[in-house]
Amino acid sequence: MPLCPHASLPFFFFFLSFLSLPLSTASDSSLIYTSFLHCLESHTKTSDRVFDSVYSQSNSSYSSVLQNYIRNALYNTSSTNKPLLIVTAAHESHVQATVVCTKHIGLQLRTRSGGHDFAGRSYVSNEKFIILDMFQLRTISVNVADQSVWVQAGATLGELYYGIWEKSKVLGFPAGVCPTVGAGGHITGGGYGNLIRKYGLAVDYVLDAQIVNVNGEILDRKSMGEDLFWAIRGGGAESFGVVLSYKLRLVSVPETVTVFRVEKILDQDQNLTGVVYQWQQVAPTTNDNLFMRMMVQPISSKVKKGTKTIRIRITAEYLGNANELVSLLGKELPLLGLKKEDCTEMSWMESLLFWASFVNGTSPKVLLNRSLNQAKFGLRKSDYVQTPISKNGLEWIWKKMIEIGETGLVFNPYGGKMNEISPYETPFPHRAGNLFKIQYSVNWDDPNVELQKNYTTEIRRLFSYMTPFVSKNPRSAFLNYRDLDIGVNDFGKYSYEQGKVYGVKYFGQNFDRLVKVKTAVDPENFFRNEQSIPTFPSKA
């Protein structure tokens, strides 16, 4: 049943009185809870039991509910601003009512689907805010006959893969390799994984969607229109509404795939730089069935104690058998020296477990494990490389990585299907012309503040050193590796100009089209965060 966007008249006057009060004391927090719950109950069916889904700061379960889906401990400190309320939506009507009531009260809404939000924008705000937690909305409905699946935003990729595997052993979906990533955020930000060169991005296979707009209405592809449908496939749906679910087209996977993981260490193998240089030529141009991710990491040397060296680790998946793969790389990447004994043939499901670092023979049911409340400290950045880095350039990078300390690089090759799709087909612009994407990555366990400062300085230094080797004008970035260093928005007088600073890096020439959609569907900018899509400046 559609929600009424306005409360009853007496309730409306109650809100006017309420909004004139300062929201700073414990009694104010209690008043917010009471008022918000009253509003929710007036906008949902009695049978939906919305009361059981709302947690105030005084609730004994509040902390565990909040922390369960915090994936970055940087945003789980005593000084982190906490939400006034958490709504763990159990029904679509809870989502609709939460949007309507948060807007009425005048608070900010942050929506999280339970995945890996590196910058914590789905559960942290400097304003007074409410979290809409989608983790209970995780239904997966596979239709083998038409090779499609409806997946709710709160499902994890692991749950999505398991649901597909239960129904078919020769259907898959091109998305990420980490099973605890949330499907909602992953898909709406682009979504890539080890099938990217064969099939492209997750957003390239979205057939339909359900979204709750700023008025609390549920829209599908037909009712939302093609502009909004375009925007939520790579433009970050958090700027436009709350995605409830996606309908996805599945893809074919062979009964047998081949994987390998090969390491080389600089002070033990003089070919390491040559391998990396050759990898740049091969990984984005080789057979589309082959995806080779390469991790570059400074590690302690076993050859010379007390010093550091560089290790590369190439992890790959080939949609075919081992003989074909060894023959292919023997010709194209001979310096790697791949042998058949380095390779393992397995099913697509087993390869998912391999990528997630589970031991061979692990039950696929492990993909259903959500790993609650296991946040570590971490920082991420991203870049795109469009021209191969020279051997001298690579050796200079190794030197700087060793000097800096712990920050590693992950090279994810493009090419293949990515070269065939227009950069304007979806908001995700980083298609043809990019050889590979770089993820900058550093993790740690100790909450020491000085350690955080040191690692922040480290990753920023390496990012700066990489400037000559990466894309320019703009220096592009990947939305799902959210990086607040590249610009933030206070949504004041110059919000469009502020938004363009980071928006062009994430979306290229698609930015203004996203702003146009935003201005049309959410002109008052209710759905916002520090890096959301702004509206066009008012003519007034």
C-alpha cells in the first residue's frame, strides 16, 4: 500500500513544536524515539511490528546492532558520532516509513546494506542521523528458466552466489570475490570481480530494480523512468533513494575452471620486475576468459634480516582447463614460468571459495557466514593506469614502497568486455582505455591514534608518488573505494562546485547527467552524504 507522504494534522503540529526544541539531552533523545516510533507505526501495518525493528541508544542491543555491520574500525571509536536510532527494516514498509519519518523530523538518513563501506558513509555522519539497516532484507529468488535472479539489497555476495549455485551449477554472476560484501552497495557502485574481462560489471546485468524515493513510494524500472534507472546502476543509489532489490541477468560459467596463485619475491627472483612489466602488457589484452589479479606488497626480507623487499602475488581464474591456460601463458607471459602443477581445476563454486581464501574442500555453506562484528582498521584509495609503467618506473615504485612501510597495491586488469561497452551506458565511466585499476590498501589491528596517523601518511605518500603513472585530467577514482581525500561536500552555497571536484573523478563526463537526475528526483537533497551527488544551483 503506498505511503501517505504527510502525517495527520495533530501529529504534524506536534512535529512543529518538537522541531523547535534543541536535540542535545537524553530526554530529547527519548522524545525523538517516541516521536519517530509514533510516525513509523502510523505509516506501517500493525502486522509488520515495526516496534521490534527500532533501536534507540538506550536499548541494550543498540551497540551490538550498530557494530555488527561496521567493517572499518576507524569508524567505531568512542569519538565517532553515533546514530540516534537504528531501524533494522524487516519489511519494505519499514523502509518507506523510515524515509518519510526521518524527513519529517528533519534528521539525516544513512542507509547500509551490511557490506564493506571503506569510508563508513553508510553508518557515520557529522549531523544528527538515523541508520536504516537493510540486513534483514536479503531474499534471493533465482529463476533458472529465464536465467535471472531478484536479490534484495541486504543480501551478501556470498548469499547471492550460494543461492545461484543451489539452483544451477552452470550459471553465475559477475561480481566481487569477497563473500561478505553487501549486494546493494556493491551493485549500485559498479561492482566488479574476476569475471570482469569476460562479462563486464555487475551493473551491466541489472534488468530491473525497486527503489524507495524521497516521498516513500516504491518504484520499479517502469515507474522510476530510464534516467533514474540509469543513475542507480553505478552512480551510487544513496544519492537518489533506497534500493530495495535488483533483478539481475545471470551468465554462463563452465563446469570446469582453472585457478592458480603464484608468488615471486624481489630479493629472491631478479625476474620480478620483468614479470610485472610483462603482466601489464598481457593481463588486459589476453584471452577474455582469463583474469589475473596482482598484489604488490612490501614484506620483511628473509635474505637480509632487518630489511624489506617486495613480493608480488598473482591470483588468477581461467574459464577453461589447465592445459589451455599453461599453454596460453607460456606464450604470452613466459617470465611467470607457470607450470601445470601450479594450477588447480575446479568448479565455479569451488573457485569462489578459493578466491575467498578458504581451504580446498570447504563446504559452500561458509559463504552464508556474515562474519559479524569483526572490523579491522583500514584505508583504501584507487587509481587507473592507461599506459604501461616502465621497468625503471616500477623499480622506483618498489623503492618508495619499501621506504614508506606497509601500504600495498592491488592491480586489477581491465580489457575484454570492458572495451566493448560505452562509458555512457551506465554512470561508471572507466571502460576502454584503462589497462588496470589500482587499489591502495593498508590494514592494522591496533587502535593507537598515532598508528592511524602514520598509516594515513603512508598511503597518502604512496598515492602522491604514483601521480606520474596514473590517469590525469581527471585523476580518476572508483566509487566503491570511497576516498574522502579527493573532496567532500558541505552542501552550502557552492555544493555543485564542491561536488564536481570528486564527482568528475568518480563519474567523468557522466557527472552532470547524475546531477540532473538528482535535481529532478530529490530537489531538496534529503539523500546525501559527504560525497553524494549534489543538485544544480537554484536560479533564485
